[in-house]
Amino acid sequence: MSEAQDTATNLIAELRQLEDQLDEVNKTLESQRELLRRRRLAMPATIINNLEMLKQDFKRLEDSALEEQTELRQLRVLSEMSTRITNSLDIDTVLQETMELVIVLTKAERGYIVLKNDDTDELEFRISSEGGLMGRDMTTSDRPQISMTVVNEVMSSGKPLLADNAFQDERLSENQSIINFTLRSVLCVPLRYKERIIGVVYVDNRLVAGIFSERELNLMMAFANTAAVAIANARMYMRAEQILAEITQVKELMDNIFSSVGSGIIAIDSNDLVHTFNRAAAEILDLPAEVAVGYDVAQVMKNAALELEDHLEHVKQNDMDHSLELSAELPGRGQVALALSLSPLKDSNDRTQGVTMVMDDVTHLYEHETTIKAMKRILPGGMVDQINEIANIEMGGLRREVTCVFADVRPWVTLPAVAASEKLKILNQYQAIATACIHECGGIIDKYMGNEVMALFNTQLNPEHNHAQMGLECGLLMRERFLELYGEMNIEPSPHYYIIGMFTGEATLGNVGSFQRREFTALGNSINTAKRIQENAAPGSITIVQQTLDHILANNDGHHRYDFRRRDPIYGKGLSVGMRAYEASRSA
């Protein structure tokens, strides 16, 4: 109990003692007055009147002391409420407790806190002295039976409303809810925060009129001012928590995305510090994120054995994207190939604040390309380029019309008497020319046979409607290139070394071998016939037979003209009639 409260209590006790003493004096005077009357004497009337007036003065002093004690108690409770409200973030619980105290202090029967929803502008009952905390999804029929006219009036005007006898108050005489709900005393004050009405505090009494006075009004206004600030703070805190939760959720989502992305992502801020370093970047560079995030990018790149400082500076200085590929020897992985895409990292004002680096490990692609290049030096180019299609061809093969070209680029007997290695070197010169001509004309090399090469046109891998003409073009291109080679070697062979023959007909094409080792090739009489034609051709000639000539004439693309000179028929094994043959050349 405070000192002021002790003083007020002692004063009331002393006044009551004086009143008791006055009562005793009054009784004594009455006795004396009766004795005087028996003796036919009279007591002055002023004595009794003055005593009565003194008694009334004591009563007024006592009532005033009680009034002040009540007001003091209310102020003390209001101070405690203010402290509790402003120090708590669980606003609903605090407001419920303080509403119960308001009911006690104001002697109201019921009390409610009604708040305005910022999103819908609808009024929501948040606190009730009857049922405690009230749900936000309350329907109109669930609302307490109070005068919404009073609530709406206070909300719109921003002024408190006190009706000590609602039935007789002219302002509420036409208010049907006052009549229906039999309301007597009503007090409603606005909850104001920064000149904005956010709700009201409403108390009433349905049984007794004149419960509320200016003192209760002032008490409620003080309470409302404190409560409004507390409610606003609690809402801001709640919103901050929601924003923080959303930010946390977004960050977790972004972290999950960055972690799941296959490309390495590294973000560098304006101070050249690594801000983001995802899982893929850590795996590619074999560098833990804890030794990258927050560290200077130069140190991180040094640890990763990458030289990127100039490229990063180029992006920042020129404010433009930059892509590059590099090969590096990483400490934990060895030789790797990386494809990098660098972009300016911009803020909301489109100002560059750093660099974003997207990194892809293309080592497997580099190794694949290296392997393909190595294979093309050994296998036919068409087979390597379309390796998947070849793998899908069934082992049984497929019958198809093709043109098969056999070329003896330089017969063994024409090679000089040098070491075998030198002979092989000379032979490879001719085979390189033949290979290039076959590829330029769209043919597929089936096989090399020492100084000979076999090429196919119009297989499943290189379909062409004028395949016989393309085979002839291949032979003529070889002739032209061989002549150039002769000039470079300062030789004039007579006749020319090359012997080229071809045939057009059906053959079986497909994979032969086993599941572990297979080879794409062509088999059949047409292939054997093409070989016989080449074997019967004269050195320095390109020989075809009637079937190939007919196909060339029927499917000539019109861009080339040829001369065909008849020669002796070609006989082969199993042939009773010789094949009509021609030596082909390009028209002058």
C-alpha cells in the first residue's frame, strides 16, 4: 500500500471516529435537552443545529476522501495496466485481463474491445468481458447484443459517447438497439493511434442508470490511449514476424533451389566478397562453402586454382555479360574444363553491385569431343557422327540400293623401293586425299584395305536420291586431287596410279559382330561386283557399268556434265555375259 493510500485511509478512519464522537455528543445533548425541558428550561436551538451541520460537514469530508481514494485506486490500476500493456507483445491476453479490471473500476456490467480490420475495413470484436478472446471469423449473428449505432458513431466522429440514462438520452431516443437490449448506462471511447481511429472500447450496464460519470470517461480515455498504442505496436510486431517468416521461407526456398541447381552459382558483392556459393559450385571446384562464403573472391579463386580476376573486372567495368571456357588443373580433381557465364549483379536501381558467376563442368563434353576426334582418325567419319543411329540398326541388316565405290589409291607395285615405314607414309598421303573426297561427297567409308578404300552412298546413315552421281563425283574429285598431289611431288606417272570402280545395286546393310563388338558394313553381290569392276579397271581410270550409268542419267542434278567412253565388257565370277562398261570423265 502506497503512502498516499495510507494517508487517505487514516483520514477516513479519523473522520469516522469524529462522527462517532459527534453521535455521542448528540446523544448527551438530547439527554440534557430532555432534563431541561422537565425543569421548564430550554436549550439554545443553535447548539443542535450547529452540531447537525458539523456532522454533515464530516460526512462530506468522508465522501470526498472516499472519492479521492477511489480515483487514486483507479489511477494506480491504470498505471499498472499501462505498464503491462506496453511491456507485452501478447496483446490479446493483456487486453483481456485489463478489460476485466476496467469492468471492476467502472462498475460496468459488460465490456468489449472492437477493432477495425485494416484489410476489409470491417469491425471485429476482439475482447469480451463475457467470453474472453473472440474469434476473427465471427458472423454477424454471433456478435454480442450491444448498440452498434453507438459504436459506429464513435468510430466515425472520433469522440467518446457517455449516456448515463440511455432511455432518456435524446441522442439515443430512436436507437432501436437501446430499446431492444434494455441498455441503461453506455460508455464508448475511441481507440486512436496517430490521428487514426483503429477501434473502440465499449462498456455498458443493462440494469442501472447513472453508473458512469466524467471520472469513468476520463479513466476510459486514458486506458484507450494506452491500449491503442499497444495494439498498434502488437500489430506491427505481428506484421514484422510475418514478414520475417516470409523472408525466411523465401530464403529457404532460394537455398533449396540453389542447392538443387546443377550449375555452380557464385555471387560476388561490391566489396569482392563471395555472397553465394551453392552446392554445385562446391562440388565443381572441390572447395567447401565455409571457406568461400564471406571471403575475398581473389583468395577463393586462388584456392580453386582459377585465374578470373581480369574477367570479373571486365564485367564490372563494362557492365556487360561475359562468357568464356577454360581448362584448369584443380587441386582436388585434376584437369577439368569449365564453361563460365559472368553477369553484372544489379540492385533495385539497376546499379551494378557485384558479379554473378554461373559455372558448368563440361569436362565430360571435352573428353567426349576428344574421343570423337580420336575415333574419326580411325573410323569412318559418318559412322562416328551417327554412332547412335548405327547402334540402333538391328544385327540382321536391311536390303537397300546403294552405290559402292572401290578405289586403289596407289598400287603397291608403284611404290618406290624404300623402307616399309616410308611406304606407309607415302600411302597415307593418298588415303588422306581419298578420305577427304569421300566425306565431301557425302559418302561413308566402310573400310580401309591397305592401299584401297571402300565407300558407300545411300546407306541408312547417308540417304541420297542421286547416290550414283555422288559416287561418280567422288571418283572424279579424287582424280583432281591426285593430280594436284603429283604436281606437289614433281612426278608425272603415266598412267596415273589410281584405279577406281563402282557399282549400283541392292546390298544388305547393318551391324555384324556381337553385342560387345560390332561393325557397320554392306554385304552382297553388289559389293562383290563393285570390287570386280575396280579390279578390271585400267590404271588412271574411273570405271562404271550400265546399271550405274542408267542411275546417273535418271537422277542427274543438272549441275555437272560427264563423258562416258565405252570399253570392253567386264567379266566376273559367275557371269556368263560381260557387263557393259564405261570409263567416265568430266566434260571439257
